[in-house]
Amino acid sequence: MSKQPTSRRVSDAFTPEVVTQLIQSADKWGKDYAKAPDGVFGSVATVRTGSVTLQSDEIDLEFSIPFDDDLNPNEGEVVAYNLTDSTINQIKYHAPITVEAGYKGDTDVVFSGYVSKVSTSYSGADKATTIKMLDDIATHTVESLSFAAGSKASYILRQLLSKTGLPIAVFKVQEDYTYKDAQTVDGDLMQAIKTQADACNISVYVCKGKIYARNLKDGDDLHFLATADTGLINSPEPFEEEQTVNNTTRTVNGYRLTMLLQHRLYTGGIVQVQAQGVNGSYRVRSGTHTFNSTDCTTEVEVVA
């Protein structure tokens, strides 16, 4: 399938100064990334679902993929241009789907979930097929699970997570609570999981098709240094907010970062940040990977 030009307008997101910075970053990553790239600074993406494989070096491809530290389903979106009707018909509702992205020679999965909707529209010469995706758990309800008096919140939580239909990658509680009375769980599975997760002082979230149950402070060391040389765009934007858990209020401080697309950044990952006024270790709690013909970025919120 040949790659077709489109009528989409170029974004104004990159100023001349930012473009210069990005080119310098790409040069420092190695010669392979500087060779007349097809995408933004050599960026590439591959979408796989069923028997269909869509590659950005063959067709115009876009995506927006959010991620965060709770069990509310994140809806990603892929837009593929000028697919044949035969290819579109092979993209099935509720079929597993993965998105890989990065740069030539350095890619990894940034999304794993299932197809929630497929639609096709026309705009001028373009035929755009939009694929909606969810990183959701398999079931949202639970029927009358009973737990004896003296049960611990961690035990109940593990039993509830086994009902999600997803593998558990990490299970590590921060605290635990022992229930004096017998407990019954019935109805909304995600709310029940949140209740027990709060009792254990941890977050539960889906990342790349797996369940993580842990405090974000027990994240994964990504061995990644976010600087201008590795794709950090502009200065980190500080933020402060209050969170209340189990009637306890605490202040959360962090930064919003924008980088060239970086598949290594995901929820719970620990990253080193070096920029003007910022030098320390932070944990990723949420973000969005964006890929299109003009922008290839990862925006994240990191907290201390």
C-alpha cells in the first residue's frame, strides 16, 4: 500500500527554537536517527490487531494514547489514512490491539488493549479510519463475594484483582487493614478494588495490558535521564495539588514534562529530570503519547 499525501495542515506547536533543540537532540542520539527520517525525527509506529499490521512508513498514521494511575479505562485513538475496504473489514470490534512506537531501531509497546469502535469518514482526498481502543479490565461487576471476619484488605484486593481477567504484574501493599466484621463485595468491581486499594494505601492501574497494584513510590527505575539532550522540550512546568485518602490530606508536588516521544515513560516509572531549576528523581503518574505527521511527543506528569 503506497503512502498518500494528505491535506492536513502543519501544526504550529514547534517554534523555530524548539525545532533547533529537537534536531540537536536527535543528532546526539546517533547517526541512525538523523538519516532523512520518514516521520518526525525518525519516529515510527506500528499498530497490530488480528491479521492487520499498519506501519507509519507505509501509510499515514496517527495516534493519541493516554495513561494514568487508576482503573478507569483509558481510551486511545488511532487514525489510519486511505486504507483499503478489505483492510478496514479485518479490524474487528473487541479484538486485541497493540501499538508500538519510537524511533528506527528503538521501539516498544506503548498500548495494549482491545478495539472498542471502528469508523471511517472522508475529508477531501482523505479517507480516515478511526480506531478507538480501551485498556480496560474484562469485567466490571462482581457477584456477592463473602469474606470472613478478620480478613485483611490485601487478601480481599488480590481476590478482586483475579476477577479482572488481566495478569497481575506487581502486587505490593503499603499498609494493610484487618476487618473485624465479615465483608461482602457485590456490584461495581472497580469501585470495590479502589476501596481495598485505598485501605492498602496503593494505586491500582492497567499498564500495557497488565495490572499493577502498588504505591507509586515503589515504581520501576527506568534508568532514564530527561534532559534537553534526550528530548526534553522547553522547561518543566511545576504544579501543586492536595489529595485526600482515608481522611488524610497531603500536598503533592510535581512537574509536567513534554518530550520527543519516549516509549520508556509509563505509569509508575522513575525518571531523573535535569533542567533549569529542576534536578531530581520523580515518578510518572500520568501522560499521553502523541504521534502524527508533525508532532511526535510524550507529555507526562511526574511527582516527587
